[in-house]
Amino acid sequence: MRTSSRACAMAAAIAVVAAVAGCQDSESANSNPKVLTYWASQQSPSVERDKEILKPELRKFTERTGIRVDLEVIPFTDLLNRILTATTSGKGPDVINLGNSWSPSLQATGALVEWNPAQMAKIGGEDRFTPVSLQTGGAEGTTPVSVPLYSKVYQLYYSKKLFEQAGITKPPTTWKDFTATAKKLTKDTDNDGRTDQWGLGVRGQASTIAVHYAYILGSARGAEYFSGSKPTFDSDAAVEGIEQYLSWMGKDKIVNPSDAENADWADVYEAFAEDRIGMMLVQTLGRTLQDYDLTAEDYGVAPMPVSTEPGSQDVASFLGGTNAAILKSTDNMDGATELIKFLTSPQEQVTLNAAYGTIPPVKDAEGKEFETAEAKIARQTMASRAIPLPRVPQETQFETLIGNDVVNWLADTATGKQPTAQQISSALSDASAKVSTGG
């Protein structure tokens, strides 16, 4: 199996930056101290919607500081390559958003400003942020190069209607109970000999989601995916976590085999809204389900179940989300720092996270928007049951290799060919051997 273009681009970027690092600080795409260029990640269903959310807030920043912000909203599918181009050329925006799991890999380029204690003090200090969100700022044991902006964790969403019809009085709290609950929800509702209601829906064709499940379920069983910079993908716990995910469609038969073809979350949300599935395991949704005419009367939210296997750990989710960073090539370090201070201020954290349906990573962002059951569960998960994805420069390779393997295995499972533990272990060993450890 080959690594994706994203992983290859990352490796190439790191190599190129080593050669040009000496000239990065002297070049900038912006020489006007009264103008900042900001690349924001697309957080809502459309770029235009993001602009509608961000532009009024950025006008407030301009009114307070006199600094105009040139905003560009970039879809996540394009953002990493755009950032890599900027880091290798030394010419780019002043401030960027990035997926928080990219931080260690982008840190290896040497192109991002470090948030040492003195720099962090300029935005209120690290104590304002939740500990796990700060861990996503860079590689383990290093000074972070990004600051948390928006956070998400995985949660269990369930249909109140289908639970009531099945006589289920509460959401499951363990993975064993989860499977038993899902089996009660899986049925032939019109008695035509075909299952038309399933316990769980999954977005089976997305490699990023596949690696999320593999990582969460494996970590809950005690899996460690790197020892230093050395990949250790093929532990028994990692194999068992992947087996658990595949078995939902395979051995347990609680997921529709056609879900292996689901390319977008909309496929899952539509099935949930139409009573074709009883549960979803997805990242914090916020207002998303309102677009499907669902309200709190229609669905409930619960914490992710816990593993009861020997040697298990209380891991419910990795911490997903978006961070902000400053490129070293900026000619306006003070202004860029002020922009991140503004974006992470309590009021802006409330406004922006509420608009995007995400959870503030700062402790002092309080509002009625985060008093819902969903938000409270998310914050509880962030506080004690969430972990970052591997904090190593090879993280993007990990995501690509494992994610693609799990997607392919789920496709096989959909045809009745769920791989054995030995087959999974062998493939994970091969994947480990493909990861660069030169970092």
C-alpha cells in the first residue's frame, strides 16, 4: 500500500524546509503592519457560511486594534497542502488554522512560531486552556507551535423514539452493553425478510473516521501506537480495537453492510433522521441535527461507552479540533499574537464555538450555549476521558496507513470476508515498516 499524497507532501516539506530554514524569517507575503492575512479552516457546511460568521468578529478586532484582517477560508481538504506550500516557500499568511493532529508534523518543518511561556503569557497563559487541548499544540516533550481554538470529542447519539419502541430505558455505558443494545435496535420492521433498521450507522468510506475508531477502541484496550518515534501499530490491543470496529458490521451484524460505501456524514445523519439507525458515534454535533429537523425531543446524547476488557483504560475519545498558529515569516508578530489573543478571548470563544457547534478549549468561556447535555458531556469527556492523537511528526503517516487499511477491511467485511486477527496483525506490522522514523 502507498502513502497518500498528503503524507508524501509532508515528508517532502520537511526535507525542503531543512534547506531553506535560514531564509524563512526574512521573507513575508505581508509587509504592512496594519494588515494581517488569516487562513481560516472551513468549519461549517460552506465557505460562505464561515465568512458570514467570521467577518463580523474580525471587524471587532479591527475596531479595537486598527489592524485589518484579510480573511481566506480554506476547506480542510486543501488546507494542509496550502500550509505546506507556505512553510516551504517562506511566503504565506501571518496566522493559520490547522487540524490539531497536524501540529507535530508541521512543527517539524520549523516554520511555526513556538508558544513558549513568555509568548503564551501574551494571550493569558496556559492555565486558561484545558490540559488535553494544550497537548495538541506540538510533539510530546516540545514547546507547542499552535494554540487550541475549537474542540470536539466523540459522543454517543441515540434515537429516543427507537429506544422506546425497543424497550430500552437508558443508553449503554459499556461496549458490551452497546453491542447488546444495538442488536435490539436491529430488526426487520416491515416483515419482508430484510433488515431495514440497524443499531448503528457508520461513515465507512472515510479513512480519517476509520483511524479515529481504531485509535479510540485500541487505546481503550491499552494500545500504544509509537514508542518514541518507532511505530508499534501491531500490538494485540490495537488489533483487538480494529476487530471490535469491524465486528459491528461483521460478526455482530448491527451495521448495514451498505454503510461501507458511506462517504459523508450526511449519509449517516439522514439515516438517523429517518429512523433507519438507532445510534451514531460521532464528534460533537452542536446544531447539525437541526438541519435534519431533529430536536432534543428526538435524540439523546451520552458519553462514549467504556471498555471492560482486562488492561483497559478509560479512553472515550481522542481530542479533535482546530488550532491556530503563527508563521515565522510574518512581519507583524505583535499583530498576529493580538489576533490569536482575540480569537481565544472568552467572548470570541463563546461566539465562535457556539456558531460552529464545537466546544471551547478555554476554561473561562461560559454561556448558555454550553449548558446543554451534549456540551456538558463533551466537556466532561475533554476533562478526563480524551487523549490526543499520537504526538509525533509521523502522525499523518499513521492516519493515512491505518485509516486506508481499516476502510479496505470494512469493505471486505461488507462482503462477508471479515479479516482475521492474524491478517490484521500482519498488515499492521507492514504498515509500521512503511513509516519514516527520520522525523
